[in-house]
Amino acid sequence: MSLRYVGLERLPKLKALQRPSRQKLQSDDGESQCPMKATCYDPEQLAQALGATPKKNQFGEYLSVRCWCATPPRYSPDTSAVRLLSPDGPESIADPERWLFLDTETTGLAGGSGTYAFLIGVAWWEGGGLEIEQFFLREYCEERSLLFTLRERIAEHPVLVSFNGKSFDWPLLETRFRMSRKIAVPSLEAHLDFLHPARNLWRLRLGSVRLSELERHVLGWDRGEDVFSGLIPQIYSDYVRGGSPERLVPVFHHNQMDLRGLAALSTRILSLLSNAETEGQDGLELFGVSRICEKRGEHTRARNLYQQSIATSLPAEADRVARRSLAKLAKRAGDVDLACALWKEALGNSRQGYEAYEQLAIHYERKARDPEQARQIVQQAIDELSRASRAGEITPGAYREMKGKFDRRMLRLERKPQRQLLAAMHA
């Protein structure tokens, strides 16, 4: 599916992006301000250029670009699926009418108090599709007007939805609100960040979970030519220093595609969390949902999904992790036979393998009351460690750590019959 930026197909000249005059006016509080409208705009030229409209509020002027997209279509998630991402969120968190998708383009990628969000993109479900609005900072002194408008949108849609927004976009905006000294930080009902579930679901398969990569490999989208995000701060810096506004067109396109991709990805993730058993396209997706369910305490569903994922022939590392987690859940549920079978399959020179030796030894010592069998398992672990050390298959530090652990367990097991005999003699 090829995606094009609505309203930016043909751009003769971007008069709408021209900066206002740098002449300063005095505001009522005595602070130096940009004029609210220092340049005369031709409405027809604005429509041709960008579909952009200068807007103003009590804090000044900014530029607004707004459009509606039929794709992705509106999605209403199951409350149980949303609860997997935000178990402590309010009831309203599952209401898509209260969602506000957010993506920013900034003057720097590292954040900090000197970083501005010069383009703030927001979107919400409307009319069966996605309504997108972008606020552009032509001059730094227009920041308060942008922030005030963003605060109004959040009041209308107080559940924030982002991709890495908890770590970057929202902390940056909170800083900008505080530094404005005029506009209070908006109060969010909840914040859904889809980066973290995306990592659980697709990082093992794709390596990268950049939004554009997820669009291509998970959603089947092709956004076409796109600007590299690392270049965006420099493009804006060049514009501020008098460069051509035409170079900003791909930045608007990039931001809009990120918003559409985020909305579609949220649909895909929540549909998987609702019904992975039928929606999952491969074992790794089932494995990813299993991990999310286990983390949130849905152990029965996690156990079933781990079993399904193992049956699909997972990659070796994911298979080991799935079997380890399934054994832990089976032990917790009292299914000793399944747990022991999984531990025996996992034995060997790996982190999961040595953990399996240890769990089997604990089982035979404490549950089966068979210290001799436990001692044999520990001896197997010590022998495997020695073999791996000679073959250079384990680092010296890991060898010493694991060897010390099993030596201590062996010593306790060897002393146990003596303690039992002394106890019997004194009985």
C-alpha cells in the first residue's frame, strides 16, 4: 500500500511557511513578543502551497495544517487488550474517542531544555478515519501559542498515544510547558506508548523496530520516499537561518506518515493482544504476546500461548526462552510433569540449560525427596561446566560463578544424609 502525504503532492512555492517579520512588539506583561501577524498572506496561495492556515490565540500566532485520512480506519479495542498495556489506567483508556496520537519533530534528538518541538503533529479518530493536525513553529517566539493549542487538544482527547513518547516526546513537551511560565502542563488521563509492546512482538524478527520498518514488514505499507529523521533538526535550523522553506515539505510528510503509522500499529498490536490465537501471523508474534501476558499476570493465557509458539518451531534463542518461561509457569501451576520434561529438554551449556539443572536439583531435593537424584543432576551440571570451560565455550567469569553455585549445592547435598543420620540417632 503506497501512502502519499495529503495536501503536499504539488507545491509551487511555500509562502505559508514564510517567517513573520522579526520586528518585536511589547506584550501586556512587558515581554518582547513576535507580532501576531506581520506578513500579509494570500489565502489562495496558502491553499495551493500547503493547505496551511495561520492561526492565533491569546498567546500569538502559529501555522496549522489539517487533513483527514480514510486509512487507517477507526478501531475500537477490547478493554482487556488495553489493560495489558496499562493495567492501572482509568476506564476511559479503552475509549478511542479520547485518544490523541502524538508525534513531534524537534530541534535536537537528545532532548534537554534547549530543544524545541518545532512541529507538533496530533491526530484523533473522526468520521471513521484519522483527523490530523500539525502545528508549525515559524519563529521560536511562537512557542506559547503552539503549546496552548496542544493543551486544548489534550483537554479534548486526554489519553495520549505515542511511539517512544514516554521517553522522548512527552518529557520534552513537559519541559517546554514549564519553561513557558504561562501555560500549565496538561493533565493526561493515561499514556499508551506502543514502542515497548512492538519490541516484545517484532524485535527478534526484525532487529529494528523503527516505525517505518514496522510499517513495511508488519503493516505491509510503503510510505515512499522519506526524509531521514536524523536530518530533520538541521533542515529546520537551515530554515530558521533563512533557508528555503521547500526543504520542510518532506518533514511535514514524515510527521504525518508517523502519525498514520502509529494509528495503524496501535490497531495491529491491540488486535493481537485481543486474539493472538487467531490473529498471530507467526510463532514470534505468539511468543511476544505470551511475554506481555506473563508480565501482566495472565499466567494461564501466557502458558497456552507459549505452548502454541513452541509448536511453530521458534528460532533457537526464542525457543529456549519460551520453554524456560513455560516451565516456570507450569511449576507455579503445580504441573510438575510438564515442568520436569521442559527442564530435561533444556539441559546443556546455556543460561537456560544451567538454570534447568538447578531447577531439577531443587525439585528432586525438596519435592521428590530424592537427594541422591538431586546430587546426580548437580554432578551433571559440574561435568558440563568443566567440558564447556575446556572447549572455550563459556567465559571464565561465568564459569567461576556457576561452578561456585553448583559446588555449594553439592556440598549441602553430601552433608544432608549425615544430618539425617544424626537426627535419627538422637530421636
